[in-house]
Amino acid sequence: MPSSPALRRHCAAALLGLVLLAADASEEPPIEALLSDEERFISANAEFTLLHEMGHLLIAELDLPVLGREEDAADQLGFLSLFLSADRQRDAGFYARLLDIADYWRLEWQRPKPDYEEVHAWASHGLDAQRFYNLACLIYGSDPDRLEWVPKVTGLPMERALYCDQEYQQVSRALAWVKRQHGRRPGEPHGHRIRVIFDAPAQRIANGARLLALLQDSGEVEAIAARASAVYRLPRDLILRVVNCGAADAWYSRDAGELVLCYERLAHFQLLAAQLPRLRLNGAAMLCPACRHPAEGNRP
Ligand SMILES: [Zn+2]
């Protein structure tokens, strides 16, 4: 978030100018989606983290067959079935959250980090850059007609973007199969549920009380838990717990039947959010390369 209201207004005006100068109205994002909002960025990426871990939870609890890497499957399963293809209104706020999620992976990819935090080619997770492009592709592929601006704002190359609708359809077909096998039928009595527990944030978590209030006020954590147990026939009651764990982490423990989100991960999103205004101005400039970039003097 820009450090002062004046700077925030300047960024907003710059973005608005660039977007209005973009050539084709059908290719413009909603202006709200390009504006940086620290709380929205933290909340959207807490939600994505929970969705990814929900993917692991569903793979484990429903004993799903997995082709390819589980980490990629967890991104697709959680993000698509409980967010992207869920019955949500596709308004400016929805698109803003999509962009916040993609941009988190771009910031993570570009962030200089110590060796122990690097994701290596041999690791079980995809590289941050790959997760960024994979998510940008799924987002664009979910609605290419209305999301023409996504490749421009994210820098997703056309060579990949051309096939994103097919990638999205392929994942959708797999999810439809999962729902046929494990989804709750309309009118079926509610079965097992996911209970949400918030531990108190530790003193060492920067702005811990604010982060807890942000999550609780948004209602997103309970909503994700409720959505997962409403959509799928879970075999047992499970727990989703927000805790202090000493690392910016999250995981699903099959043994404990517990999905964990660490306060340290929320604090990490808070730190990265400071980089977002710079990223958004660059994204707006990509929409209109010929426009003058107000934050960078005379550079075209
Ligand atoms: Zn994972």
C-alpha cells in the first residue's frame, strides 16, 4: 500500500489515466483490480493458501488418484473447485482478488531470498515463477472473453495464453469427475464438517491482533471450511486451525486431520504487500506501452 493517502491518490490517478488510454475498452481491467490494497492482498492470499491446503486435504481424505505432481494438483483442485468455478459474482472485487493471488507469486518469484527459502528445481513444489504463470493461465483460461487484460497485466506470453482455455477446460473436466464421485447431492443431509479454530497470535507476530481481526472480520476462513464440507462428502470431521508456528508456512496433516495456517505466513503477506504498488504501476504500463509512465518521469 502506498505510504501516504497523497501517494495513494497519485498512484490511483496514474493507473486510471493509463487504463483510460488503453486502446480497446474490452481489454481493460476494472480499475479497482489494479489498485493496491494491503488488507485485500493479505486476505486474498490467506484464502489462496487455505484453498491450496484444501486441495491436499481433499486428495488425502477422498483418496483421490493424482496424476502428476501433487503440489500442482492441490493448486488446481482447491483454487478451481472452491474459488474460480464456485458460484461467485464476477465483479471488480473478484477480479482484484484474482490479480492479488497471481501477483503474490510474481512477488515471491522476484524477491531476493536466502538459500534456505529458495525453491529448487528438485523440490516437490513448482518454482515460484511456474506457479505464477500456471495461476495466471488458469485465471485467464477461466473466462478469456472477459479477461483479455490478464495476459497483458501479468506478462503471460501469448504462446502460453493461446491454450489457457484448453488447460482450464481440462482441469474442469477432472474436477467434474471428482464431484461426481465425491460431491454431496442436492438435498443430501449435511455430513462431516471442518471446524475452525483461531489461536491467539504470539507477541512476536507483527500486527498479530490486526491480522487476526482481518481474518475474522472477513469471514473467509469459515466460508472456505463451510464450502468444502458443503461441496464434498468428507469421511470424518476435520479441523482448520490458525496458529503460531515459527515459519511462514501452512500444511495439511493427514494424521491429525488438521489443516494449519501460520500467523507468520500472514505477516509475510503483509511484508510483500509493500511491493505491490510498484508492481501494479508496471502492470498498468504494460496495458498501454505507449503511454507516459507518470511515476517514472519521461520514460515512455
Ligand atoms: Zn502444498
